Amino acid sequence: MSTSPTTTPLDPESGDGAWRQTRTALAVTVLARTVLGTLVLLVLVTVLPAVAGWQSTVVLSGSMAPGVQPGDLAVVRPVDAAELRPGQVLLVDDPDVPGTLRLHRLVDVADGGLRLQGDANPQPDGSLVRPSAVHGVGVLRLPGLGLPVLWAAQGRWLPVAGAVLGLAGLVALTLLHRAPAGAPGGLPSDTTQRPGGVGRRRGVGRVSQRTVRGGLAVGAVGLLLAVLPGTSGAVFTATTANHVNTFTAWQPPTCASVASAAPGYFGFQETSGTVARNSGTAGSQVNGTYRGGPTPVASGPPRCAPDGGRAMRFDGVDDQMTTSYAMADPQTFSVQLWFASTAWEGGKLIGFGTGANGSASGQHDRHVYMTNSGKLTFGVYNGAIETVSTERSYNDGAWHLVTATFSPTTGLRLYVDGVLEKERRTTTSAENYTGSWRVGYDTISDSWPGKPRSEFFAGSIAHVSLHLSVLSAEEVARQYAVGS
């Protein structure tokens, strides 16, 4: 009895799961396996060097951009002290913030230690580094490989979840193709039945296994070679220009680690004495002085507990912290601090002025102060007073993070707890004079809106940072998210 020829179904609509046996499904599967294999190879590149004592770190900030971006993964190899040369990028124990790491370029070998500098920083780091504190010299950069770590450090769990789901989807696609029964190697059998049950195979299936494996290997190596060229070399041997920031290696982020990128960072963690230690990049030359006797307290911002969990309590009568480092007309800056208060007399949190040794300033602006009702105001003077203020009050006894930024191009911006509360883009300049930064007190003239009854702040303050750049909304949000 004769029969008419029949063909194994390849149309997605001709049978259950038949589409998974098509060449399209195979192509998707091969591509997914190639991408997944490349990711595995990249991870191995970062893990295997540890056998030889090398170390991998994830970049959290962007002072080496465009050569190095946040989320890149840097690999360093051990280096002997005798091999250290200016121009090398070194991973070292941070001399200013114990328990953290710093990745900066070696610019000089001075008596007593190594002088480092971030490529984008206008001056070398304030503190020298001991040769014994060097972990290694940078040799390799893998772009974007550490982004999930960066997102987790920033508390950005939505993109972390997206990465996890994306990886799960990629794994699922590697299993998409399903070979027909009896087809070797994973390609569609493409078999036509002839009369009498004698089949003719068109030769595709017999080479499929070798083709898939070869495609995976070639594709993975090709992608790897496309990613790796240029990731070391210039990044670790040439200086790039960028905004002022600090390039650090990944450690569990803390209030100190995210703020110490600033030239001035005062943790207010002292338990005695009058010195407010600057752990920022400008070093001890910008140490502050406690005046009036602020009281050390053990109840600092809960989110900052890993940094010691302390703060300074200002009595609203004569307590303040002054800096003696004179700055000429800062026109681009960001100031940030944690505070808690229940006062109804207001007071200045931070500001810039000409007063020396704690005296009242004749010229003064760049204020952040609290009004009697607990609202926050930030402003500058440029022939006229220009300010922005919050709608709500913050003298509720809880800890809050206030951030104020200014530049001629961005204007005034006032953030509270990581959220932009108010901005005024039309403000393009601040008063031109040489002064210094003050915390807890300084002159607030009657003409400033909502002038408080007291110029002295009553409440607790911790983790004060002074930047010579404008912090972005993302950076501010990340700094508030630390510890949450």
C-alpha cells in the first residue's frame, strides 16, 4: 500500500512545542548560551587571579571617568615597595577612614610615605600612605561588571531585582531549543518520510552538535575579546580630567565612606578635646575647632551606626565648630550634614563667613539655617538675598540629612533625606569674599527670611561634609540610603 509523503512539523502552530524545534529557537538558544558563557568567563577572570594573590574591587564613584565608571570592576596585582613608581594606580588602606579602601594614583614618594591623588582632584590627598598599606597596583578594568554590587550599595533594589530576573531569563533561553526525538546534536531533524518508511535526512542534524559547541566557544571568546581590549592600559597609566570626586574601591558603604570623598569631612565622632578631625581628602590641614564645649553623645544617626554611632550636641547658647582654612569666593559647592533637634528657636546649621576664632562674621552667606518653626532655609547673597525653604518642619527630634548645593549653572538646590525639596535655578552667584565654613553658629542678618530667634543651633549634628562640586540627585539619594 502506498502512502503520501509526510513531514515532521516545524510550524509553531502545527504541534505542541514544535516551535522549540525550529532553527529560530536554536539561534536564540545559541545566542543565550554565548552571552551566559561570556559572563561566566568574565567572572572567572575576576575570581581566578585571587589564587595568585590578586584582588578585585568594585568602583563606587566616578572621579576616574570617563576612563572608569561607577560599577566597573578593577583588578589589582600585588606589588613590592621597590617597584612602586609615580603614575601607578594603587589600591591602599584609606589612611583617613579606617576599615575602607582607596584607589588613587601615586604622584610622589615622600619622606614617611606615599603621596596619592585622584585624577580629578585638584590637589594631592592630605594624608600619606604607608608602603605596607598598599594592596596592589591596578592592571585590569571590566566595565559594568560590578553594577549589581553598586546598586545594592546604593540601596537601589529595583535594578538589582531586574538584574536577577534578567539572569534567570537568560538561563531559561539557554534551554529554549528542544531537538526532535531521534535528532542528534540539537538541530531540527528535517527528515522527510518516503513511501515505505524509508527516510532521507538532509544532513543538517548530523553536524549540529559540533556547530553549537563551536558557535558557543567562538562567540564567547569573541565577546570577551571585544570587552577586554583597552580596559587596562590607559586607565591605569594616564591621568584623566573630571569633576572633583573620589574614586574608591568597594566596601560595605557607611556614612563616613560616602562622605569622605569631600575635601572636608567631619564625622563629629570625637569623645573629648576641641579638635574636630577632618577625614576628607584635604586632610588635617583643614581640621576644625569645637568652641563653647559641644557635648559628645552616643546617640547619633541610626543609619551611621557602623561609623561609631556618635554625634555632637550643640546647646543653642555658645556651642559651634569653626574651620580656619580660608577659601576665596567658593562659587560651586555642596554642604551636607545629619541633624536632630526639637528646638523652637531655630539656629544656623552651617554657613560661610569672615568671622575668625568663633567671632560673628561681618560678611556671611551660603547659609543653611532652621527657622523658629523648624523649616529649613538655604541661601546666598549676591547684592540681594536669594533663598529656598522647605514646606515642612524638621524639629521633630528625628535624624535628618540636609544637603545644599550651588553653582552658577545649577542655582540653589535644597535636599532633605535624599529628596529635592526646593530649587532656584535663576540664582547664578554668591557674595565674593574670602571666608571659612562654620557649623552651629554665625551671623544671620534681620533681612534674611525667617531669621530665627537664636543664631546658635540647639540639637545634635554629625557627619558634616564640604564639597567643591555639585552633588547630583543620585549621589544625594545614595548618601541618604546608606544603612537603610
